[in-house]
Amino acid sequence: MEIVWGVVLILLGGIAWFRQLICAFSPTLGIKWGLMEAPADTERALFIEGRGEAIWDALITWTLPLCGVLLMIGHPYWPYVGLIGGGSYLYFSGRVIATRIILQRNKVSIGSKSSIKLAYTFGLLWAMTAFITIVMALQRLI
């Protein structure tokens, strides 16, 4: 079970981290690959704010993939990294979902319907993954 969950963490966490790295350091490539909205499809301030979030998220989202690696090799520190990574991803995904809901309710242009749906889908996946990882880590530590 731990090896399977480690793979899940590496894959889902890796998607988030890789996406944030691309969007933070090469927004042109991020737009080209469909990882972020083009400035023409969103409010200017939202595009700029998204760049700032991507930079910060690129600095913190490596924690869940690292937890996956540690979990797979049976390292005793995986629960601690899992709590940090799980907390980061729970915050990250909650922010993604809550912000988009509020912006949509206020008629702010936040991107295409397909990209918004994708953001909600991955936000929920990351939140569930974070929650399960936190529970697993707490069970190991208690």
C-alpha cells in the first residue's frame, strides 16, 4: 500500500510542482502548453497574481513528491514530510478552488470553461491526496 501511495504522491505532486515551475519561470511555455491562461483570457491583475502564486508554489510543492519517494523507500521521516507536504497541498488546492469560486461569482474573467473545470478537478484531487497523506502520517506517528 505504501509503495502504491508513494507513486500516487510522486505523480500527482509532480504534476503540480512541474506545472508551477513552468508557469513561474517560463510563462510563455506555460501558456503554449495550456498550463496557464493567456493574458487575453483573464483579467490582467489575475494573470500577474497567478505568476506570483506560481513562483511561491514552485518553492513549496516539491514536498509531496519527496514524501512519495521517502514513503516508497520506507524512510522514517516520511510522515513528517507528509504532514508538511499534505498541509501545503491542502492549502494550495483550497486556495485554487475558493479563489476561482469567488472570482466567478464576481464576474471576473478567469479563463476558459475547460481550464476552469481542469483547475477544479485537480484542486479536488490534490485536496483528497493531501488529506489522505495527512491521515496516513498521523496514524504512523500516533
